[in-house]
Amino acid sequence: MKSIFSVFKKGLKKTKTSLSRTISGAITGNKAWNDEVYEELEAALIQADFGVQTALGLVEDIRDRYKCGDIATSAEIIDVIKEDLEKRLTSDSREINFQRDGKLTVIMFIGVNGSGKTTTIGKLAHHLKSEGKKVMLAACDTFRAAAVEQLKLWGERTDCPVVAAQHGADPSAVVFDAVSSALAKEADVLLIDTAGRQHTSKGLMDELGKICRTISKVYPNAPHEVWLTVDSTLGSNAVTQAKEFTKVANITGLALTKLDGTGKGGMAVAIHEQLQLPVFFAGFGEQVSDLQPFNADYYISAIFDKE
Ligand code: GDP
Ligand code: MG
């Protein structure tokens, strides 16, 4: 079996390559540690999509520690960066809000079209099943015909029942059936797929609100988690997009997708910094086993450690 760290390492290879090139360019050699070096380092961190705020904070920390004589080599700079990022990424981490005593946990996924909701649900279903949980899926993206079929396919692949209706059906009606059925069948987890038309569309936001209200009517206090799927390949644009969603939905966490396809993996830090939401899962590909619980330690080591 592949180790989880090796999945992070392979998935973040592009980020590591692009970042180590620019970072080593800035800090290696016998350069004097002057403003120019600090600016280069700042630029390298911003380019890897760690976010302006994080880059400025990191460089300030490095500058202070250098002045105090705490650090003197480029290896020590990397250590400071790693330590600092770890602190940032774990600042608000928490366990998933799973209901205890065999009670149903409802997790709803939101995010723009193409961000990876359906695929993440499929992979998560596989992950939760491997932990022995009884999982059901709800196809509430009734806007696109292909979306319902896509989720049904994941249901077959992972052997999880899918509650679905015709293309064009009212998503609230689907979710009503799905929650009722998951409660009746004593499922452990219900994963709800939703439509992702543009986040600026009021129609979509009203629809998400209606789905949430229907869920809690059938099952008070649910959904227990509302996760935003974020396409990592968009880099800092994903942060802007995500902020729009926080205005209209009570998001409780993030699932970062497509970390395998981008040199912009630093955005995990930027988005966390900007939204102050825990990152629960990271997607590294399209296969069932390509989703892993997000692990700050692995993430940082995969980007910064030598082979
Ligand atoms: P949705 O519209 O939000 O439901 O997005 P989908 O789940 O349909 O995903 C959109 C596309 O991104 C599909 O082609 C997926 O296979 C692909 N995708 C999703 N997650 C990942 C990932 O972690 N890595 C890669 N490489 N592709 C992904
Ligand atoms: Mg979908």
C-alpha cells in the first residue's frame, strides 16, 4: 500500500519544483542577507501562491530572527518557514464533526462547477467505507443531467446507495428523500452533492439555503458539516471565489482538489489564512484512493524537504 506521505509527495511535486527553484535562487550562495534577498524570497513565496499576507509575515519573521542571530544559513531559513507554516496551518484544525452513538452525520458539498465536488464525494465515500462506515450519497445537482449520472457511477464504484431523481427535479425534494432514507437505513454518513452554477447567481444561493433548511427540518442540527471544494489550480483566484461562497453559506471546512495538477499548491496556506477554515481533505488525482485527510506536516515536508 502507498504510504499517505508518498501520496502528498507525489501530488505536490510540481509545487515543490517551482518553489525550490525560486527559493533557492533567492537564498543560496554567498549572498549578503540584504533587502534584495528578502524581496526575492517574498516574491518566490507569493509566486507559489502562499498569499501576500503569509509571505510578508514569513519574511518579517526571518528578518527578525536573522537580526537576533537566531539563524544564519539558508537551511535555517527553510526551517523557519516550515515551522511558521505549520503553526499557521494547524491554528484552527479540528476533528470532523461526526455524530456519535451510530447517529447519522450529514456532510454537504458546495463549490463552483468543475471544482471537484462530485469526484471528492466519490473518493470520500471510498475513504469512509474503508473505515467501516455505512455511507449514502444524495444527487442534489439536478441542474445538469450528467451530474446525476456521474454520482450514480461513483455510487456503483464504491458500493454506496445513491438517492437521486430526474434531471431538473427540485433538489430540496431529493435531499428530503435522501435524509429520510439515510435515517431509516441507519447510515453513518450522508454526502450531499449540489449544483455549482456561478456563485454570483442569486438563484444558486437561494437553492443552497433551501436545501439546508429542508435537511434540518427532517433532521434537526444537520447538516453537520458544509464543505467548500476549492480547485487548487486556480491559485489565488480560488481564494477570491471561495470568499464569495462564505458570504452566503455557513461553510465549516474545505476540501482542496487537484493539488496534483498545479505548481500553486501554496494556496492551501493562502486560503486557510484568508478564510480561517480547517482543510479536511486534499485531492491528488481522479482515482478512488487519491483523496487523503489533509495533514499539515506531510504537506510542508512534501514541499520543503530534500528528497
Ligand atoms: P464538480 O462540478 O464540482 O462536481 O466537479 P467534478 O467532480 O465533476 O470534477 C471536475 C473535473 O475535475 C473532473 O474531470 C474530475 O475528474 C477532476 N478532478 C476532481 N478532483 C481532482 C483531483 O484531485 N485531481 C485531478 N487531477 N483531477 C480532479
Ligand atoms: Mg458535480
